[in-house]
Amino acid sequence: MGTIQAEDGLMPIPLEGFEDYEDIPGAAEILSFHPEHVRKLIRRGDLKAVKWHNKWVIHRQELRRYQRAWIEARGRSSLRGEE
């Protein structure tokens, strides 16, 4: 991601130094979640994010960590259902 869309939708904001980060729509696409669900995960502290130019951005490594934890938790719960 080279830019993120400004809140007003008018001008993209360059992401110098933030090439390894995704904004909420990008994170939602990677995680296959609705953007509002990503915001909820950030509010609950389940997904670590930083505010940059009034936008939340999430490091891709954090997205991978969350994906692994989510898959592992779902795998365990489906195994429990089979017992």
C-alpha cells in the first residue's frame, strides 16, 4: 500500500515509512472481515493498530499474527464440537 485514502475522501495520504502497514479497508480485505469488524477488533484490543494522520493502520505482521490465532482458535472449537 503506497497511500491511504484521506477521511474526507479527497486526497490520498502518502505512506512513506508505512509500506508494511494496511489501513482498515486493506486489513478487512486481507482478513475477509467487514471493515466495521476490524474497527471493533481494534477497539477491543484484539488487533494492535496505530493512529496515523487520523487513520488507523495495522502492521502486516500483526495481521498475520491475528490470522494464525483466529484459525487456531476456530480449529480447536470445531475439534471440540466433534468430541
